[in-house]
Amino acid sequence: MKIGIIGAGTVGTVLAKTFARGDHRIKLSRHSGAASLATRRAEFAANVVFVEVAEALQQPLVILAVPFEQAPAVLAQVADYKQRIVVDVTNQFTADFKKIKTAPLTGSEVIARAANNARVIKAFNTIPPEFMDGHVDGPGKRVLFYAGDDIAAKKEFAALVRPLNFRPVNLGKLRHGGSVMQVGGGLGNTHFVQIEE
């Protein structure tokens, strides 16, 4: 699958390397342009290429790894996502880590409204970056909570992450699942492991 990643900070970098382990073509982008990533070429596998944000936003699956405050403007660059999947990994913090209030909507619902005609999946935002690669010290799989309003999109997402040593756990729709995954929802900064019994 072709995967566009918006944001090449800590989270975007980890996810680019994680999904590059699969049979995917990763298009990594950042606001300062593809050329600004050139000095980091050695960090990534050959199936990770650097592109402009506009190109990354056009991929079949888009991973949004930018600050929450910037996310709506970034997503608005595309008028119609044509039912493509957008994975929201944002958390509602300002740059100085103050919580951003989105009520009555959940943060993921704000993202979904900004991504016109996209099928939005909330995922990865509850896991500390050092565990986003799916690794486990010992037996088991890394638990990955996710939520979304489109059943087919969620099945596709779960199938995508299982080979990367994740145990996807569906928490329901963006309204309910998103509320427990977002800042203050109880699952933030957790890293569970499922061990077969």
C-alpha cells in the first residue's frame, strides 16, 4: 500500500520506519518541504521516499502526525478525500502542553470534520513514541487501540497493523472510542502487551 505521512517529527519518523517494515511505499512529508529531509536519508529504508505535503495527502492511506492545532489547516488542502483512510494520531495539546478543549466534539471528530469525505481512524495517539514500532521485550503483541465510524476502514486498518506485531483493539466509533483515547480519556500514555494464554 502507498502510505502518506504528514509530519516528520518524532511520531512521524517512528511510524514511517514502522510501516516501512511491511510491503508498503511510504511517502514522508513535512511542512518545510521534501528537500529539508534530504540530510536524513540514511535513517530510512529504501521504500521511504520524501515528498511534498500535497503529494502525501493524496495517498490511499494518510497518517496525520502534526500538532493538533495545525491539523485542520493541513487537511483542508484536499477538498475531497474520496473515501480514502486518514489515520489521526494527534493529541489535543498546545505547543506548551496545555489541553485544547474541543467539546462537544471529540478531538477525532474535529479531525473528521476537517477531512472532507475521508474515513478517519483514531490510532497510535495513546502509545508513547518508543512503543509505536510494535516491539515487545519478550512474548506477546503490542496492544493498539483504534476507533472509527467506518467498519470497512477499521477492518482494513487492523489488517494493516497486525503483521507489524500489533494486537489491534477496536474501541468503537470516534464519539465513544475517541473520547477514551484522547487527552484525559484514561488511555493516554499506555503501552499494554497481549500475551496468548
